[in-house]
Amino acid sequence: MDNNIRSKSRFKEKSIVAAALIIIFTILVITISYFVISRITEDRCLERMQEAADTVTDDISLKLSRDSSTLNSFAEIISSQDYVADEAGLQDVMSKVTPLTVSGQINLLLPGNIIISSSGRSLDATGKIDFEYEASLGEHVTDRMVSITDDNKLVIRHFVPVEKNGKTIAMLYTTTNLAKLPDTLNLKNIYNGKAVFFLIDRHNGDLLMDTFHESLGNISDF
């Protein structure tokens, strides 16, 4: 009788231990599965984000490349003309054959900070733009700047030198209105248009694109 009771007691103890081990094992499996699935999901999210960033980067690079090609081709056309030695000659060629870049119209910056628009009109931009400084940099894209014609507009400019007889006689440039930059990129097809994008100037931290805030600040503001 006593042996029977002891056997049943040991059986119950073994059953409890077995059940506890099964529960612990189940919890471990669930926990490990959770972390594995979470890691896979996280990695996939990061991959999709990187793919989205690469898409935007490729769009911007293509835009800059096309602008560069157009600006350099037009610079060669201007340089090859015999009558572009003075402002009047440059005004004439600008009013006749100015192409369009991806960014928009092309302008011409002359020594003395005179700007000739694509229509041939001239504007003295002294104090807002410096020919000598821009010419010293050769082809380049500027930092974020205030528009020459609108103090409330932030822009970047893509400059290409016009050289004749070994001398830079002018700087061709096209202007990108940063408020409209998101509209020129393929953003609506990324995350169904619900993604937030930031484009940051790595030299100074200025935001060149911010689809979340209403105005462009600096990375230090975050």
C-alpha cells in the first residue's frame, strides 16, 4: 500500500517536472522565434530603407549629371563664338540659344557680378553673388543659399566655367529651388508616398530637403 502511494507520488513529481520542462522549452522556442523574426523583419526594413535612399540618391545624381552635361555643352558653344568677348555679345548668345537643364533655365554670371538671364536681360548682383569666388571653384554645386531675386527662397546653384583663351570669362549656372526639389524626385512611389526624406549637406549640416517640416533648418536643430 505504502509502495503504491510512493509510486504514485513519484509519478506525479516526474509529471510536474516534465510539464515544467515542456513549458520552459516552449517559452524558449517562442522567445528565440520572436527575436529571430524581429531581426529578420528589422533587417528587411533596413534593406527597404536603404533601397529607398539609393533610389533618391540615383535620381539626384542623374539630375546633376544631366545638368552638368547641358551646362558644359552650352559653355563650349559660348566659348566657340567670336563675339562673346563683351557683355553685349554674351547677352546676344544667351537670348538666342539658351537650352533648358533639368533644373530649369540657365543664367550667366560675369566679372563684376553681372548676371545675364536666359532672356538676355542683365542684373547687377553685387553683394549677393561673387564672380571671383565662384570662378575659383570651377564646376561645382553650391551650399544652400538665398535666392538673388527672393530673400524668402532657398536655392542651390550648379556652376560651370566658360573658358576662352585659357581664361574664365563667365560662369554658367542653373538654380534649383529647394522648396520644389521633392517634386522633381521620384518620392511618391516610395512607401506609397508616406516616407519622410531628409537631404543633408555633409559639409555644414544644412538641410537641402525636408519633407516633414515646413522650413529648412540644420541637422543641429534636431
